[in-house]
Amino acid sequence: MFRFHAPAILIILGFTLIRLLVAPTFGLGVDEAHYLLYAKYLDLSYVDHPPLVGWIHAAGYYLLGTDEFLARLPAILLFAFTSWFAYRLSWSLSRSREKAIVALLALNGAFMLNALAIMLLPDSILMLLSLLIVIRTRKLVRHGRTRDFLLIGLLFGLAGLTKYTAVLFVPAVLIHLAFEKRFDLLFSPRMILTGLIALCLVSPVLIWNIQHDFISFRYQGGHVFAAQRPDLSLALKSLAAQFGAYSPFLFLIAFYGFAAGGRIPLGTARLMRLTAALLLAFFVVGSFYETTLPHWPCIFYLFCIPMGAMLLWERPGRFSRNFVLFSLGFSLFLTAFAYAELSNRFIRYPDYQSPFRDIYGYDQIAARAHTILRSGPKIRPRALAVSNWTMGSRVEYYSLPYDQEVYVIDDRHDQFDVWKPNPPLGYDLLFLNSRFHGIDVDTALRCDRVCPADELPLFLNGRLVDRVTFVWCLNYQGRR
């Protein structure tokens, strides 16, 4: 069996090695830094997501410390297993090693899936869990064993600790059992045990929300039930973002796989398409009220890209197979180019137009801020301050070596307000204003005195990426 699947294993190891080499070469992004701070502020749950991503980070954070490589190692390993189980599912659907390898290559060519394969987001975890739920549900249908009920409960619970949208897996599995006419399993007393296990595992999320006035549920409800009228342009914008984010040709292959997957007369394919349909419907409806970020529907593409690639590969005639080959070549080439550019940053972009703006220079910013905070007489407590959570996440992460306090001063109630509920009144705050994110300290805040402290231009390949100004708000007394 190992020799039969050896090519797939070598492909997975090859992609994994490339990601391990690329991982330490660029700074953490907004979400990456934010979720790693979950580990610093270890808790039962958090405002924007359940806690599993933070708990995984914590395992390394408290044992090994953190840097870019260690922060990304869990995502890389998770996607290696995701690739393996996706390959095994593809093989079980086609009984063809060739088709399953085509599916594996297509999966690893999708741009957004590659991002989730190197940056640990909740979706990076949910992708693996979603495949395991499919596999275990099919074993339940075939064998009806008690351990299958128990393991599905475990997987449901872990998924619930990962993302709130994981709740959609529950109706998918229940509807699938009904379609399979396994009413003996659907109404089995052991299904209650499945639910109890899942409920016990997600209880930290429920307890935390009870303690925090259900802030997380209200935050997520704001995404689902946005206070505005449906807007077709938002839905089209969301779809266009996915068209580019997953590779245009693989995007088309995914929807082909979803539409044509009914030709596969196997329960596994039916369950995957049913799950994909529920997720797609949820995000399509939501996209009329709020732009759907490309990684949110990643499970749809995880299931449907491999299925579409296999179905096109087996179609008669040259066009379909050539289309798959071109799609793979195009997507894998651009993926390799993106990894090379991330690692080496050899393109000279015009001033202030670098795509690396969000992942470059925050180590320099934190170091310069530390120097300023240590200089001069210290009359009052001092801390760093920024005007939004996106800067806050990265500034606080890169300030970890200096043990510097960082405050987010804005009018948005978010995770930073939970972590630091007491405003820094009476502090001397050193504000960091970039060209793209900042605040007019003099007019927006109440300070005894406002004075410039320093300026830091950030250069890459001789071109300006950003310019950060440091401004003192002495004896901060709140927002105006």
C-alpha cells in the first residue's frame, strides 16, 4: 500500500518542504499575529473566534517561544495531513492513482489554500477536520459502530472549537444519513451521545460567552444579519475575490466539480457535495449583506477543486484533459512565483505600492518604539498606542521581546478591549501612525501635550514601503 501511494506522499513532502523553507522569510500578517496573541492571552474563547487556534499556538508558545517559523509550523503540518486525506478521498472516489494525484496537485495549486497552508488561521484547522468528518461519517453509514458515533462527536466538538460556521456540518451529516435511508442511525440513542460529546467539547465557548455578555455571538450575528439591505454588488465583489484568490481556472474547476459531482455514484461524493452546498448557500446569502472574505468558503473549494479536476481528467476528448493540465501548470507556476517573491522580494514596486506593506517592517517599528519609550525622563507610565486592531496585532506581536504594553485606541469594541478593559488614562502614550493607518492625535484625543517623537521610513529594494511617525500624547485623558 505504501509503494502504491508513494508518489502522492513524495508530492506532499515536497510541498511541505517548500513551505517550511518559505515560512521564516516574511513577517506575520494581520490575522496571523492576532491569533498568535490568543496564546499570550490564553482563555476559554475569544470575541471573533472559538479558542482552538489559540490553544494550538499556546502549545508551542509556552514551550518553545515564538518566531515566524514556529508560528507557521502548525499550519504547514496541518495542511500536509489535509493533503493526504484529500488524496485518499480522491482515490476512494476514483480508484485511480493518476486521477487522485491530479486532484492533489490541483488542491496544492489553489492560491488561497496555499495561504492557509502556511498561515495558521481557524480555517487551516477546519479543513482537516472537515475531511475527517466526511471519512468518519461514511464509516458510520457502512458499519454503524458505537466508536463512529463517539468519534463524530469528537470531530464535531473540535470543529465547534475552531469556527462557528462548523455548525453547518451537523445538518449536512444528519441530512446525509436521511438520504442514505439510515434512519436506524439517525434516530439511534447513540446519536444523543454524539451530541453530548460535542456539547462538552464546545462548553468553553458557551461558558466564556455567558461570562462576557454573549459578545462573540453578537459579533458573529452582525456578520450574518447585517443591518443593511441586500446589495448585489457586495455578492459580486465577494465572488470576484474568490475567482482570483483560488486561481481563476481552479475556481471554474471547483464549480464544475460541484455541478458534475452527481455523476460519482458514491455516498462519499454525495456527502461532500451536500456539505459544499450548505456552505456555499450560507456564504452566498451572507455576501449580499457583507463582503465574504475569500478564505471563509475554503471548505467548498477544498471539496470541489479535487472533484472537478478528476471529473474533467476522465472526460473523453483532449480539451478537458488539456484544460486541467493548463490550469495546474498556471496555478502551480504562480504559486511557486509567489513563494519565491515572498522569500526574496526581488521586484521593485513604486513607493507606497508594495504588496508587502502589511507583512514588512513591524520588527523595525517595534524596535524603534522601544528605544523611544526608554529615552528621556519617565514621569508617568508609558505604553504604545495605535488607532486600529490590525496595527495593534502586529505591533503587539513584534513588541513581545521588549515586554511593551500596546493599546488600541478606537471606538470599536473588540478583542483588545477584552484583553485590556481599563483605558490607559494618565499614561504617556507613544502613538504609531503609518501612511495608511493613523489618527490625528491633537484633535482626536485629550492630552496635556502632543509632540512629535520620531519618524521611521521603511525601505525595501530602495523603495518606500511605508513611513511611520511616532507622536507623544502626554498624560492621555481619553478620546474627544
